[in-house]
Amino acid sequence: MSGVRLARAYLPGMKQRDWGRVVFISSESAIQIPVEMIHYGMTKTAQLAVSRGLAEHCVGTGVTVNAVLPGPTSSEGVSEFVGKLAGGLSSRDAEKQFFEEARPTSLLKRFTTPDEVANLVVYVCSGLSSATTGAALRADGGVVRAAF
């Protein structure tokens, strides 16, 4: 709900200035909900609905609203999660096993980095992205098996 509350607080000013960017950090799990994290996937799917609805609310303004969908991304929490799944394997072997078993559709076959996700966020917040709104933009390493 924090994204909804922030949008409620800041959207009126953005619309008044006729410029602004709202970006929700969703996840590829919004589209391919993992069986081990159904609760997480459900919240990320909700962000897609909220971002699209808010984009439609901003029709005809210079305000864009989008969602970025990272794939499995290297972080402390992910390292702990994968470590628990992999038992006593090395981090490199645990990552390999994760992509073979839990995310076999990955084309990247490695975790994305926070910087790789941030690069997409920087673009979507820039003036260069003025025609990108209401979109679910993936930085998922090809995990989602769809061309759209």
C-alpha cells in the first residue's frame, strides 16, 4: 500500500505541473507466480493493476506511470533464500541449481544485479521515456516466456 499512498500524495502536484514519473517495482513473479512464493506474486500482480489504473488516471498529462519487473536479483535476501534451498552447495553451484530447477526459463542463467534493474528505472524516470506509460517493463533475464 505504500506505493498507493505515495501516488495519492504526489500525483496531484505532478498533474498540476504536467510532468512526473511514478514507477512501481513489481517482479516477474507478478506474471509467473512461483509456487514457493504465492503471497509475494499476488502482491506484485496487484502493483501491475494499480500502475495501469493510475496511468489511465493520468491520460493526456505529462505524467507517466509504469511498473518495472525485475527477475531474480542478487541481494542479501535472495542469497539467504537460495542458500536455504541449496543446502551446503557453494554460492556458485547454488545459483546454477536455482536456475536449473526454480527458474529454468531464464535466458540469462544468473541473477540480475541491482544496477541492471536501476538502469531501466533511470530510463523510465527520464524525459526520454515520455511515450512509455501504463507499461510493465521487464528486467527479468528472460524468465518470463513471452515476447510481449
